[in-house]
Amino acid sequence: MKVGIIGGTRGMGRLFAKLFYENGHDVSVAGKTTPIRPLSLVEKVDLVIVSVPIRMTIPVIEEITPFLRKDQIICDLTSLKVEPVEAMLRSDAQVIGLHPMFGPGVQSLKNQVIIVTPARCSDETLSFILNIFKSEGARITMTTPESHDKAMAIVQGLMHFSSLLIAETIHMMGVQPESLLKYASPVYRMEMGVVGRLLAQDGSLYGDILQMNPYFRQILENYNKAAEKVSKIILDSDFSGFNSLFELNKAFFGQFSESAMEETNHIIQILAER
């Protein structure tokens, strides 16, 4: 199969270009620095994969959709799915939304999660796409664009937002992160590492994830309410209220908490042995 990747000269596009090439497919790439342009690429390939920043995804899709044929497939690799999938469906091509839940620096797809949102495709086409990922050991999550974006408002939005608040608070306190490490056990180093990992990457990506997911606004409202509620309990030295809140959430999380304890204990042990 002839595969064309728009934006494939770097990042996730480059990773997927390598993935399809190593699985025996003819791969072409169109990017800012390549002689081939997106519309020229579209004419020559069977599968088009759009891998550009979130804010550019819809404009790029809209540029190429009038030229896509029924015998072609179009996918995107965006962190949001509702609007990109809607834009791709305005073409004549088969449509499958993709969201790799990992960065381009991974050494292998083994046990990495790829979310797949089939919108308009044959069983044969879907199997072809899935088999590429499964052959590399990836874990597949099948869902709808709406369910994906709602979940990402929590999985990505809430977690990234919390990390940004931790970073900004430490910044406001004027404390250098490195100075805290001598006080930190492996579990706290891990939590600090999540914050540092986020800040080591492209800020525009996280800005788009937080600002362009329509479902994150409700998450943000609930986050602020939760912050006010917990802050009041702490500032009032309400020990009974704190214990009640803690036990309520402990019951809500249920068995997940025990599983999380086991998993993080394993990670902590690995860190302690480094």
C-alpha cells in the first residue's frame, strides 16, 4: 500500500512513517521542508495520515478533502477527535481517527495505547490498520470521537492542568526544583518528574489540549469547586471533614486504589535501585 503522511518529517508523523515503512509499505512524506506538497501527495497514495499540530489539523484536512477519492483512506493522529473526524467525513474517503497515547520518543509500541475511532470504513480497512499496530504489540482502545474527547478531558486535560498548577506554585514560591530533590523519596521524585516531563515538551501542544477540548471546561469548573472545598476543610482545620472526604473518595476509587498501590510500588522500587 502507498502511504502518505502529511507533517511526517518530525515527531509523531516521523514515527508513523517509520512504522509503515518497516511493515513493508511505500511511504511518502509532505512537510514544510519537503519538495512534495500535501495535494501532490494525496493524488499518489492509498492511505493519507495527517500528523500536524492540533490547531493546524482542521485547515489541513479541509485543504485536502475535496481531492480525496472513495478508494482512499484518511486518518489523523490528533489528541482531539470530534472535529477532525467530522472534517474528514466531508471527504469521499474512508475515515478512521487515531490517537497515539505516547510521544514520538518511544523505543517500541509494545504495550503502548493507540485509541481508534472508526467513522466510515470497511471491516477490511479497519483490520489492516489495527493489524499494523497489533503486530508491534500496541494495545488498542476502540471508541467514538465523543467518548474519546470526554475521556481525554480527564486523562490528559485534568492531569496536565494539575501539573501546570504544581509548576506555577513552585515558581511563585521561588524554590528551585533541584533543591527539593534531596528531600524527595522515589515516590516524590516520580511526581516531580511528571511535572518536569511536561515542561520539557512543546507548550503549544498542551495549550491546544487544554483550550480546544470543549469538554475540559466542565472539568475545570469541577476542579475549581473541588479546590475550594478541600481548601476550606484544610484552612478550617476540619479534621473530621477531611477524614470524611478522604474515606468518601477512597470508597469511590475502590479496587483501583489497591491496583495503583501495587503498580506504583513496582515503579518506586525500580527508581530506588537506580
